[in-house]
Amino acid sequence: MVADFRRRFWICLPLTLGVVLLSQHIQMLVGLSGIIAFPGDRLVEAALASAVFFYGGWPFITGLSSEVRQGKPGMMTLVSLAIVSAYIYSLAVLAGLAGEVFFWETATLILVMLLGHWLEAKSVLGASGALQALVRLMPATATRLGAGGAQEELPISALKPGDLVLVRPGAKVPTDGTVTEGSSSVDESMLTGESRPVDKTTGGRVVGGSVNGDGALTVRIDRTGGETYLSQVIRLVEQAQATRSRTQDLANRAAGVLTWVAIAVGGGTFAVWLLLGAPLAFALERMVTVMVISCPHALGLAVPLVVAVSTELTARNGLLIRDRAAFERARALQAVVFDKTGTLTEGRFGVVSVVPLGAGHDETSVLRLAAGLEAASEHPIAKGILRGAADRGIVAPPAIEFRNLPGEGARATIEGSEVEVVSPGTLGRRGIAVTDARVAAEHQAGRTVVFVVLNGAVAGAVALADIIRPESREAVRQLQALGLRCMMLTGDAKPVAEQVGRELGLDEVRAEVLPHQKSEVVQAIQAKGLTVAMVGDGVNDAPALAQSDLGIAIGAGTDVAAEAADIVLVRNDPRDVVAILALARATYAKMAQNLVWATGYNVIAIPLAAGVGMPWGILLTPAMGAALMSLSTVVVAFNARLLGRQGEHRLATLRRDIAQAGATAPAVAA
Ligand code: ADP
Ligand code: MG
């Protein structure tokens, strides 16, 4: 369909140009009457216009017949009525009817319609500007380093994971990989919206499509083809554009209504002028002007253009929308539920103290068992314990039969014994009470405490500290300023949760919530009639993300396959939740404005086109009608464009560097 509209547009363009040049009306308008004139020129003009009418107008005429067959006259019907009336009227004038031909109006009308439908089809098919901008980020070639340092220029499709590539200063990083040599700063702004260049040295991850700074880098390739970050983003955008937009449905319905209005007013105009004794040509001209002016063409573009702009804006800034309808719902959010670890806090735990609790255990033996178990876990606490053990020079023993206990801890067999690391809540549910002053003190200090259990008996406790992100405070403050209720859910113990809650000024905090209970809490909030978003790192928050009205997975980094979420935030910044809300509102406002621009002018233009202004000497010609109609299209397109700039500006203000503004000291510091 895209290709069809494109071809028709490009073929009709020179034909229309011919019609316009030959038009006596245009020549008169520019004050060059008779500049192009030759015998039979009127017939050539008519022939060119006929070619445009039959070839370019064909999709609309067939659209008319299918709309009529479905009993749902819409845009196609009106477009067809307008061009058919204009064309037939012009033929009649050519055949001797008194009046002025409006071949050029017919031709330009069709051309504008073709262009509009071409653009529209592109946006619907996901091949819009948004995608092209992303696809353009994809580099074409890479320099592969062979044995002995030989350099070879290759298309990126020839790269394989494990290959070494050279990224020269200023060049694009060809695909996702890890730096093995060199250091540089890399510009990732086109991918994640991170405005400042990110420093990369050996071991750093780089993303295909980002732009290298001043240093040369040797990169070992990790992912290629469809698995790269950029390919995943492109796929997400494609899928999102295929999801239904409620506002687009609204626009289509409005176009349907406008069609009836136009048909009724057009027919009415024709009849009234005839009854008033006006000549047929005059009545017909008024009718066609009404049809032309009320073409819901701008209406067809109003929403898709905004969608295209907002999709590109969000995708380029690391705010990936998987479901457009959910994004549209975001503007009406009333509550936001945050996960704690890794979302509001950095999720980078440091071991503060180890408390041996059982006979025969000391700090080292407790941490050693914990480290052995956690080696197989991906949990932030596990990583903290491993770091803590390594810092103390403890070698972790091998573990087998590792099992995750979601929201509770983990279990494995080490040296023939069953070892568990679990939350205080889990111990409580097992009826085990730990009454140790040192543990109580750590709790009181707001530390995260986990217990190491050996063959069912508590061997010790590990207290860890996490850091609250300074951005979290800002995000909560801004959301509250917008009238939203901010909540936190965590599987961690109550004292930690309450401290974080106080620190951030949260409206409500729930502790010791198991993963499946998180979705129940979300459900309970929804039962109160609130539209709620859930923000989590997507690991054990999946049920809650799916249950919420708007599931937001945060900190996905370059791995964007967060299946349960409606929106994936690439960066680990809670302020991006505010950004989503702000952009959803801005996008909606733009759509609404565009719908008004696309239809509102009709309130004045249709009566004028019908000839209501006659007593005051105001009479719109079909040409003026077409100009007005096109003007409204231009306004709509321009307005959609503005969203891009306004959105960029809004994002920049939201994400301004708060570290420089003297960010408050970490609340729970190691
Ligand atoms: P959150 O809701 O804050 O993201 P989780 O649901 O992941 O936290 O975990 C809840 C609690 O379960 C943690 O605070 C911790 O006590 C315990 N826990 C979960 N997984 C682990 C693990 N691998 N090691 C130690 N403790 C764990
Ligand atoms: Mg979590």
C-alpha cells in the first residue's frame, strides 16, 4: 500500500504540475495571464487532469465503493465525492457550461491526498520516520582485526560474536560488544538519551550505533544481527505501531461524522442555491467548495503524525513503548507503585557487617557459605555478598542444586549441607525468631538483613546497605506535585522499607511483600478506582507489571526484552517515569489540538464555503477552499513537529544533572 501511494504520488506530481502551469486561473493569480497558451491548451490541461483523476484518484474511488458496501462512509467517500464533483463540473465547463474549470484544484487535491495517504500508510505500517531514524543509526561496515593486527573492512552482517573490531575515534560502534583495549568516551545520546558522553575502558560495554569519542577502542563483539540493542528497539517500535491507538479510532469516527456533515451541507447548499434561483454553475461551485473544504484530510494525519513524532522522541531517549494504548493511558495515571531494590535504590549492596549466630560459626564461615550459595544468583543482594566476600579475601565454596526462592532468598547444597540465604520475613513464616541485639541494631539502622541458614538452623546474619538514588527523591516529588500517589512495595523488611519511605516522602510503603502479592496489591489499588502504574526491574515484578494499567520495566539497559512491561526504560532513572507521564500528556494534548485544528476550522469554513458570507461580499472559491484545507494539513503537520522540540526540552529539564545541584547524602550508606 505504501509503495502504491508513493508511485501514484510521484507519477501524478509532474502531471499536476502541467495542469497547474496550463491553468488560466493560476496564470491570472500570479499576474501572467496567457503566458503559456497554445492551440488546444485547454484540452491538454483537461487530458492531464483526467490522467491524474483516473490514476491518482483510483485508490479513493475504490475506497469509496468499499466504504459504501460496508455502509460506513468515511474519508474515502468524501474525498471521492469532492474530486468526482470537481472533475465532472470541470468537464461540464469544458463542454460549454458557464463557469470556470477547476482542473488544477482537482489535480492538486488528489496529489495532496496521495501524499497524505502515503505518509499515513507509512506510519501505520511501522515504516515511519521514527523507524527510519533508528535504522539510520545502524552502521554499515566495521573494521575487523585479524590475527597479527591485520585490518579488514567488512559489512556488519559478516561479523560474528567473538570477533575483534577496531572502532576509530569519531566512528560508529558497529554492534554490541565489550571493550578489550583502549579507552574513550562514547556518545550514546541517540540511543538512550544519555546526554553526556559515557567513559569506556577495558571491560566496558558498548552499544552498536553509538558514536566513539576521541580514543580508539578494540571491541569484542557480543551480539549481532537481530539480538543487538538497536535491532530490539526497532522491533519494539514496529510492534508498538501495530498496536491500536484509541485516539486514532476517535479520529476515524470524527472523520465519519464529518463526512455526513459535509455530504449534508454540500447537498443542502446545492439545493438551497438552486431554490434561491442561482445558476447551476454557481450552486455546483458552492457545493464542491464545501466538499473540498471539509475533506477530513488533516484529520487523517492529525494522529498518525503525532504518533510518529512521539515514537521517535521516546525511542531515541531510551523510553521504549511496547503498547501504544497503555502509553496513552499514562496521561491519566493516579498512582505509581515502585519496587524498592534496583528501582528507587541503586541495588548495589555493600556488606556492612556479618553477625555469627550459631555455635561454631564466625564471620568468615557465615560469609563464605553465603558467597558459595549466591555465586549462582543474579539478585542484587547476591552480588553484594559476593563483593563483600571477595573484599575480605574469602574464597567461595562450590555449590550444587541451586534454587531461587523468589522474593524470599535462595537455596543450594554446599559441601553436603543444605544452605539457604533468606529474608527475615521468611524466617518469621517458618516460626523462627532471632533475638539478637546486633541484628536488631542493624534493622533499626535501616540495613537490609538476610539470614544464612545451615541445615535448617540459623548460622548467622549479613547486614547490607544500599543507596537511595538521588533521582528517586526528585521523581517522587515531581509525581506528587502532579497529584499522583506514590507507593513502594518491597520484599525487604519493614524497618528498611520505612526508612526509604521517610527518606523519599512516599505516601505509602508495604514491606515483606512476596512477588505474587505485589500483583494483588496493585489489584487492590485498582479496585479503589485508581489508574496505577507499576515500576519494577522486571525480574520478579512481572506479575505486578502485567496487572497494572501501565507496567514500566526500569533499568533494562541494553537488554530490552522485558516481556511483561508496556514500557521499558533503558536507563536506571526513576525520573523517566515522570518523563513518560509528561510525554504521554504532551502527546495527547498534541493529538487533541490537532483534532481541533483538523476539524475546528470547518465550523467557520464550511458556512463560508456554502456562501453564507455572500451578503457581506465574502465568497470562497474552490481554490480558496483547497488552500484552507491544505493549510489545516500544514498546521497539523507543523504542530506535530513541535512536539519533538517541546518534548526534547521537557526531557532535558527533567533529566538535568541533580548530582551537581548538591545531591543529598545517601540515606543508607555503607
Ligand atoms: P524487592 O521487592 O525489594 O525487589 P525481592 O522481592 O527481590 O526484593 O526480595 C525480597 C527479599 O528476599 C530480599 O529483601 C531478601 O531479603 C530476600 N532475597 C531474595 N533473593 C535473595 C537472594 N538471592 N539472596 C538473599 N536474599 C534474597
Ligand atoms: Mg526487585
